[in-house]
Amino acid sequence: MSLDADIEVVGEAATGEQAVTRAGELRPDLVLMDVLMPGMDGISAMRLILKHNPEIHVLVLTSADQDRMVLEAMEAGAVGYLLKDADVHDLRRAIRSTSSGERYISPRLAGRLINELNCPDKGTSLTGREEEILQLLAKGYSNKEIATALQIGLPTVKTHVSTILGKLQVSSRTQAALLANAQGLTTA
């Protein structure tokens, strides 16, 4: 089955357990994963898939639009989160983006998460360096990788990340990355 000439479905699974097994056997570039699956839930399945096959990218495609599910999936390693009511163009865009490791989140969910995170627009803006670090953080870079990319010390990166989280009023790197992606800070 094919959605486009360059997108090929190589397997399917009805349960979380089957998804883990099939991903290990087929080693696809991308797994579309529902978080609501019989047996093992999709988030647990995703953790196992990524533990044994870290090169696989996971795009959540689900009807679950609760904010906590989005954050939990992204913290478990999903590179994208899309709702099943998305049109075919959004699905294609999400597949293409996430198959190369870029992050993608449903625009409707992104907007809601930004509101929930109570993004400060109170004059607390990020410095140029903090924006650079946030962009790399949102692309999945570790602190060590950020330090190498920007040719700065690891303690400096840790200080900047802590400052960024405080300025954005978020409690995790994942929340900061979601916010950065939703605001279009990671297109560069």
C-alpha cells in the first residue's frame, strides 16, 4: 500500500506487542503509532521500539488529544504527534518531516499547548544565544551536542537551558521544544 510514490507502508500491527515485534523485524524509517492500542499501550510500545531500534522515528497518529498524552508521547521519544482527523496533506507533511527526524505537532494541539504553558509575553525575551540553544534543543540535541555545535562549554549550555526553561515558564526540555516548534523557531 502507498500514500505517495515515496511513502510505502511495509507493515501493520493491531496491538502494542505486535508493533514492537513488527518494528524489530521490518526496521522501518518511521512508525505511525496510536497511543490508544489494545494490550500494551502505544507509549509503552514506543519506548520498547526506540530502546531496541533507536534509528526508527515514531509519529503518533491518534484520536487522543489530551495535552498530557502529547507531552508523555514526546517525552517517550515521539518526533511528532498528529490527530487522526488531520487531512491527507497534513499527514503527508507530518510523515515527511518526522521520517527525517524533524519534529511535528498538530497545529491545533500546538496552539492549545502554548496557551496551557502560559507562554510569557511579559517582556522576558530570549537572548540571541538562548534562541540558538533553544533551536538545537528543539531538534533533539543533547547538552553535550549543543556545546560542541556552538563551541561553548557544557556548564554554559546547562546554565542557558536552565534560564530558557525559566523564561518560558516550562519545567522540561520537551515542553520547551514543543513551544519552540509551535512558534516556528526551529525552521532554520
